[in-house]
Amino acid sequence: KSYSYMVRHIMASDSTPFWVGTFVYVALGLLACAISACLGQGALRGQVGLTTLLITIATFCMWMMWAMTWLMQWHPIIRPEVETDH
């Protein structure tokens, strides 16, 4: 079997790292929301809803950037494959 077949088979077989990374982002987002709610004193006192919304949006945007980067590297083009019709 060729090298490119083996690499393609190994890389296409498992999406577990994607789901683990997604779980980590969800857990960190929930932790950040909980910390901001507990420590919601000071300049943003009484605006727990606003801080929770901002943390949620920031976490989602960071996750989207991570997910796009991870998914682009999941199936990279090892080398161009030219198909000829002979």
C-alpha cells in the first residue's frame, strides 16, 4: 500500500480530538461565566447578564477559530494528485 493511502486512512479515521477540544472550550466558557458571576463586583456590578453574554460570544468566536484551523489540518493535501484521461 502506498504512503499517501496510509496517511489518508490514519487521518480520516478519528475525530475524537475535535470533540475533546470542543468539550474543553465549553467547559472553559462555563467556568469563565461562573467565575464572572461569583466575582461580579466592581465596575460591572449588577451586569452579570452582560458579562455572561460577552464571555459566551468570546468563547464561541475562539472555538470557531480553533475548529476551522483544526478541520483544515485534519485532511491536508499531501501532494497534488493529477488525473489524466488517457
